[in-house]
Amino acid sequence: MSIIELKDSFNRKIDYIRVSLTKNCNLRCKYCMPECGVYKESLLKIKDYEKVLLALSEVGIKKIKITGGEPLVRKDTMDLVKSLKESKKFTKITLTTNGLLIDKYIDEIINYMDGVNISIDSLNDSMYKYITGGELQNLKENIRLLLKRGYKNIKLNTVLIRGFNDKEILNLITFAEDNNLILRFIELMPMGNGKAYNKFSREEIDCVVSKVYKNKKRYNGKLGNGPAEYFTYDNLKIKIGFIDALGHSFCKNCNRIRLDSDGKIVFCLCYDTGFSTLDYIDGSITKDEFLKRVTQEILLKPMENIFNKKSESSYSMNELGG
């Protein structure tokens, strides 16, 4: 294939893929991972992910987010990252993680990851335990470990849930500023278990933040691959980001597709539409046939999500990682 750019029917350039390596997780966040379940292992082996991703690099996929579930529960995750990094086919490879296993892979993260997004939904030990089932102290220690080793390309992600952690906004900002880290507030998505809880909007967050931090200004620089909007404040050293697909849709600039752990390429969180890569993985079709299908199927990528109406997706957040 001679195509160097992948574009959908709305002329959006698609150059970014979010890769879910597993549906499993070592936490049980109430809005994400079902309390009951451990899933069967991923259908895909590391060599399968490599085959698909290296092929996609030939049609313009240059940025990869490694996600899950929790990607670090797979012992071979860093084997994939190392191989992709050494291929020199991708401009950026980053990780989204709950942070509790960072210490086990600290050297690989430092050597091969261009950035790490770490979920931190509370700074209160008991609330963190209630929301996630994990130990906050372990997370804090791993954040400190990365910083101590000189790794600074870290973003903190917080999902605010009304009535649970929505009183912690200023504490979370202080923690991020104390560690000189970007903080992003991510809107609770009405998917899977998330449907049982109520979100806390950007406007409500702004109302809290503006009482302490003044002269909010949009930051127009680029910070990462995703859709976050960032803001600065006169008396705050760090940037605050928002990712809120319902409240402030970013569909018109969407540049991403997703690969789930069953080998399906998914176009949008809101829909089940997509196609399987398994026939390419098992050799039933050639690489050229696979890439031709990619360029045809991408034309079915929808213009925008319909979360504010009725989602057609049967996915839970642990299956696609956001």
C-alpha cells in the first residue's frame, strides 16, 4: 500500500490508536470494572499486536496509547512496547495505568514510554479504597518513584463522581502542583457500570476552581495525543485539563481508532461498529488486503458520539480503556 495518510469520510486524519491489551485489572473501580469478574485472557499474543500495529503504521498510524483494563497486569506488555519502540515506526508510545504496578516495570517505563497517564480518583485513603479497591499509599509511592528517577512526562487523571470524590477538586490540584504534574478531569462515561453513577461537569469544576485560582486562560499548545483541553491560571504553576466527550464534544477533531483485546478495531466508544483483525493475524488475508479493508472500513467511522441520546455500545470501560 502506498497510502501515507488514513482519513475518514469527514476528512479527519486518523493517526492515533488506543490499544487495549487486556480486559482484566488489579482494581475494581466502581464506574469501570465489574466487581465480579476476571475475564479470559486476551485472544491476542504480543506478536499478533505487533503484526497489526506495524501494518497500520504503513497507513499513517504513528501514535499508540497502551491501555486495558490495566495493561501492566500482562507480564509481556513491556515486550510489546520495546519491540514497537525499536521498530522506529511510531512517533509516540504512551501508557495509561492505575499506577499500582509501576515499581515492577520502572526501568522499562523510563526507557521505552514517552509518557504515562496515571489514574488517581481520590487523595483520601478510605475513599480511594472505596472507589477502586486499592491502596492509595502504593500509588503515591509509585508516583514518587517515577519522579525520583527523573521521569517527568506524567499526567494525572481523575474521574469525578457526584457524591463521592467531588469535594476533592482543590486537594487534587494541590497534590498535582506540589509534584509539578498536569491534572486532567475526565468526565464519567455512561458505559457499563458508569451508568449507575452521576458525573460532575466541567462547569461545576470551574465554579470550585475559580474561587481560588484566577484568570483562567486556554492553553493552545499541544500536550499529548488526545482531545484534552488545557487551561492555565495566574496563581497556579500547573495546567488543568478536561476530557469531557458529553459536555464538550471533541468529535470533529477525532484522530483515533481503538484495538481491543479480542482483535477488533473499534471506531468510537459510543458504537459497536468496527471489524476484526483475526483473519489478518492468522494469515487468511495478506497485509495489502488488510490495509485495503482498513481504508474502506474507516469511512464508516461516525461523525460524532450519541452519548447524550442513547449509546449503541455494549462495551464497559475496562474493555477499551477510554
